[in-house]
Amino acid sequence: MSTDPIHLGRECSGFKITVTNRDTYEPVLVGSYIVALIAQLYPHHFKWLNPDNVDSIFGGNEYRMMVELGGDVKKLYLV
């Protein structure tokens, strides 16, 4: 955790996800889209805290590289 949070004391809006069909909801897919969107919308503020952990979760660096290059991460999930 940061000892000098840059947003301390500032209002932070968020978002709410409502799952309407938990049989078709894909939390990893949704979460990876959200992370990619945040990284691409705020490139000067976004930073991977531990890139090796991200790569381990996704089985390689393809997802992280796609995000860093501003690519469409949905392409990683198309079968």
C-alpha cells in the first residue's frame, strides 16, 4: 500500500456491475476488460504493481502486452 496516496481525501466515483444471468457471466473476462479500459483511458496514472503476477494469472505476457499497446483484449478471448 502506498504511504502517500495521490487520491487521499478526493472523491472517487466508481461503477456497479449488475449480473443479470450468472450462468453466462464471465467474471475473468469482465475484469480483464475493465482493467484494460482503465489502463487505456488513464495511461499516465495506470501502472502494473507486479507484472510477473499478472503474467502468471493469464499464463503469459500476451494480455499485459495487449493492454500496454492499446490493443483490443477481446481478441484474446475469441475462439
